Amino acid sequence: MSQFSPFAMALRLSGVTLGQNDLDSALKQLTSRYEAEDAEQSFYAQVDVSADNPVRALLELAERSGPTISAMLDDRRIGKAVLDLAFDFPDSGEAMSARLPAHVAAALTGHGIDIEFSVYLTDVEEDEED
């Protein structure tokens, strides 16, 4: 059975029409990135989520910011909300899998947050030497 252990997690918000301070206040957490997009008065924002205890961190994110994200998606203050879960794939590996617990997926998607999985080719031996 696979274990849910991403090495990084980030909530990515696009089409944001709020200023960074207003967004941070509404989400009840700080954004780690906030930058202009191609469209006028549209911004991209990112919230880094701790991967130390991923299930707990995602449930806390859903509880703390989920209702606000849902409301901002509904009234178009945010265009899209995507949670990116990053996993490593060792170069010597043949396959990998990861299982996102159903209650975590429901907590996020219930607020309109899409879930994206990113997989990166890594070299475990090099990582262990650092």
C-alpha cells in the first residue's frame, strides 16, 4: 500500500483580484508568492503548506481557508484554486503510487479546490549524500 508523503505542497491561486494584504487577511495565512499575471488587475498567489504532517496540514488548510476560497471562487475574486502535491520519483524506480485519503480530498474539493499531483525525477543517492 502506498503512503501519502509528498515532499512539498502549495496552494496556487490564479486570477486573484484582491491585493496581497487583503488576500492574506481573508485566507488567515500569508502568501509566499504574489505576482502579476498577463491579464490586467489579475494576480497569481501561492501559499506554501507544510509537508511535515501532510494530512493534518491539508485538513487545517481546508478548515482555516476553505470557506473563504469557496466564496472568492463564487464571486470571482479568485479564478482558480489548485493544491499541488509534489512527489519524488527516484531515477532507479519503475513505478510509484500515492494515496490521498478520501476525507482529505473531500475537505479540499468541497471548497472548490482542485488537486494536482506533480512528480519529479530525483536521485535518492545524491539526496542522501547532501
